[in-house]
Amino acid sequence: MPPFGWLLCLVAAFAGTAWALRYARREQVLDHPEERSNHATPTPRGGGIAIVAVMAGVLAWLAYSRVEERLVLLAMLAGLVLVGAIGWIDDHRPISARIRLAMHALAAALVAIAMAVTGWPIWMSVLALVAIPVLVNIWNFMDGIDGIAATQAMVWELALLLWTPVALAGSIGLALAMACLGFLPFNFPRARLFMGDVGSGALGFLVASSGLLLAREQGSHALGSLGVLAPFLVDAGLTLSRRIWRREPWWQAHSQHAYQRLARSWKGHGRVTGIYTMLAASGAVLAEMLKFQESTVTISFMLLWYIGLAALWGSAQFRVA
């Protein structure tokens, strides 16, 4: 993508989010506070539609210009539209979890099939079937306080740019980072607009898709990238596991994540978002240090990193009021 393209992503995301804010206010698409909410006043939602629109344009342009990966990129474009559309509908009129999950699985299947047809290793198609629905829903679960979902995606995508500056994953990474940056002034440090399911689901889909491209480009050296995702994976994974263990309806909204407990205890969102951003950035630094190490070394350090964050999760869950 030409240099002005990155600036265009930023400007288009900012303008699109401003439009989404006006639309949500006019149509009364609002997120009303409830017992499990982390905000006190009705807030417009659906601002993530701007990120979806920008990244759909980026994927379409890349599919046009990169013939060798065209089918996979078109599948990613179709998957993004599916995930974004079901999220947009859900932001206006809540729909069942089964329908949402079915659309997420369909988006993953489109990408997996395109990978298989294009000649990617079969294990990557299997990984796509798992990683895409998982990260779509993790980003949805973790999008509960101001700025946290967009900043985590930004750190991930900027890390991709450092690892593969001229490759496809890096191109998508910079575009998504610019789109998130255009959205953030409306969502952080004090949210005037929530990204909604349309945005959180799209971010999860794009993080998973760009991660698959990174794995294609770097093979086992991409294992270290899991360090960047650790704050979200640990918080979402352990919280979900605990809810399943307690036989609670895990698919329903709740306020048991560590980041939610911290935000309530500290009576604010900015500090929590900042801590999660620093943890993701630390994971990126660790991944860069391990970039050319043997797989056994990388896996060992990743295990230690995840164990450390799991200990922090436990502290937040059981010591913070």
C-alpha cells in the first residue's frame, strides 16, 4: 500500500467513527447501564463499523494487488463482512448466541477453505477454524472498559509491523493500527462511543487473520507472537474456565473478568487499560527477543510468561474487591 494509504486509513476511520456517533445518537442505538456494566450513563454504540469499513477496503485493495494470495484475502474480506454484519445487527437488536457463533464459524470456514485450496498446510486450515471464532469472542468478552479492545489490537498490529515490515501481515497490521487510532479519540480516555459487537468481533477476526498470515510467513518463529495476546487470552480463558467449572451460563454477559474487577476497584478505566497495554507491549518485546530462538526455548519462555500473567489474574480476582 502506498504511504498515503496509511494516512487515509487514519482519516477514514476518524471520519467514519464521527458519522457512527451521529447515527447512534439519532437512531438511539445506546448501551444502557445495568448491574454488570462498567459505565454509568447510556452511551452510543456501534462505532466499530468505521474500522470494519476501512479494513474491508484495505483487504479489497490487497486482494487486487497481491494475486498470489488473492483467494485467501477475498475469503478474509468475506469473513470480516460476515462477522461485522452479525455484530452490527446485534448492536441494534440482540440475537441469540447460537446465531452469532454460527456466523463466526462460517467466517472461519471460508478462510480455512481458501487456505486449503491455495495450498497452505492443512494444519493452518485447522488452526483457522479454531483461532478465528475464539479470538472473535475473546475480543467481544474483553471489550468492557474504555479503550481496552482497540489498544490491545493496536499493540498486536504494530508488533506485526516490526516483525514483518514489508510482508502481507505487516501491511494489514499497520492499516488496522491506523484504523484503531482513528477510532480511539471517541473511546478513550472517556468513551463518548462504544465500538459495539460490530467492532469487537471485527478486531478479533482481524487479529486472528493477521496472525495466520504471520504464521504462514514465519513458521515456528511466530510462536513468540502469543506473548502479545497473553493479557486477553489469560483473562478471558481463566475467567471462562471458572464460569464453566461453576456451571454458570458462560455465554451471557457478566462482570467477572480481572479487568472489570480492577476498573470497579480503582473507580476508573484509564489505569486498567494502560496496564493491559503495557503487558501486551512487554509481550511484544519478549517475542522480539525470542524471534530467532529454537522452538523449545520460545515455548518455555511463553509458558513462564503465561504462568506469570495467570498469577496476576488470580491476584486481581481474589484480592481486589
